[in-house]
Amino acid sequence: MSYDDVLKQPRKDALFGVDISHHNGKNFPVEILANNKSIFLYMKASQGSRFVDPAFAGFWQRAGETDKGVKLHRGAYHFLSSGTPGEDAAQWGRKQAATFVKIIKANGGLRSTDMPPAVDVEWDIERRNGPDRWVNRKPAEVIAMVKAFSAHVETELGRKPIIYTARSWWVPRMGGEASFAQLADHQLWLADYSNQSQASEIPRTLNNTKWAIWQFTDAAKFHTGSVPPFDASIFKGPSADFYSVLGVKEF
């Protein structure tokens, strides 16, 4: 990640991070990420109003062991569920936020060195090859749900969530990209694995929004070891910008 295979030189002004969940296995080597040029780590905390990621507490604790030399900016994310059709979208967003906040507080809360909380808004598929359950929600409901979730989290944790989403989901599901303007007060964590974006290293964003973080692959690997592929993201810019843009304190 930290080496440009095209230009055959180390990347400049590029800071990397990883995101994981229980799907990556509870023994994912959190402690070696910093040695592999990663400075931040997002971990799934919850989904819907009841699901708690069983690996979160362990990951969160291990990533926060600065006394043992682990220097990673921790981040927690919530996978937003579409919920039951007909249920008030804003109310359902607040219910999910309450679950997320409860988990974060139960695990020590946020530190000034932690990443902003994140809300994952994408395909909500219950089973393999199943339909995207967001089809049962109107675009206005999706926006209302995200706003309600975000407002509750910011009130309780003091940090406005960053929105994780993919243009390939947002545009067809939300009837275009213009609706993202309604969330312009949020930072964007953009997912785009397309060959074109990877080749140019310029992903296609939403409504001309300047993205803060770009998740560019779901197939990152360590140089050594047998860890299965995982998600990787990049912040483009000098270190000082990383800390000012994302509101993170240096160690």
C-alpha cells in the first residue's frame, strides 16, 4: 500500500488504514498493523438495534493498548439497517444510534486519539443472493434515518459520524447523487474498488463531495503471513491535514 508499483517509489502524503469485523476472525493481527504502514483501524461495533459484533470488544481493547506500543487511531462503525418497512425512519435511526452509543460507552468511550465514529450506509442484504432491503425505503427515509442516527451519536459521544458509502450503491438506490447534498455537513468515507479509480487513484465521488477517506480495496494483504484479504483505505495528504480534517489528536 505504501509503495507505488507504477512509479516504483514510496507514496508521498498517503496515510493508510484498515477496517475489520468478526468476519476477519477474532485473531486478526491488530498489533502488527502499524508496522505495515497503517495508522488507523476501524472496527464494526453494531448493526441494527440488537446486533453487537462479537469481536469488537477484543479488537477495541487491543487497538487501544498504547502502553504496549500499539499506536493506532481506533475507529468504531455501525452498519445501518433499513429496518421494518413502515417504521418511522428517524425513530429507527435513533434506536440504532442508542445501541451503538451503548456499546462504545461500555468499552470505555472515545479518546481524543480515536477516529470519528462512522455509519455504514450500503447494501442491506440478509442472506446470500438476497435482495437489498433498502428497496423498501424511499430516499427521503434513508436521509432522515442517517440524520437521526448522526444527531444522536454526536449528542452522546461529542463527535459527528463520518458516512461510509459507495457511489455504486448510492446512485441507483437514491435516484442519483444530488441527494447527498443533504448530508454535506458530514465527512465522506468513500468505497470504490473500480479498476478505473484504482488506476488513476482518483475515485468517483458523490455530488462533487470532497472525500476524507477512500476505501480502495477489499483485497489488501500483508507481505508475510497467512491472513486472508481485508479492506484497506487511504487518506491523501500530509499528516497535519489528517489530524485537522478528521479531528484526531496525535499520540
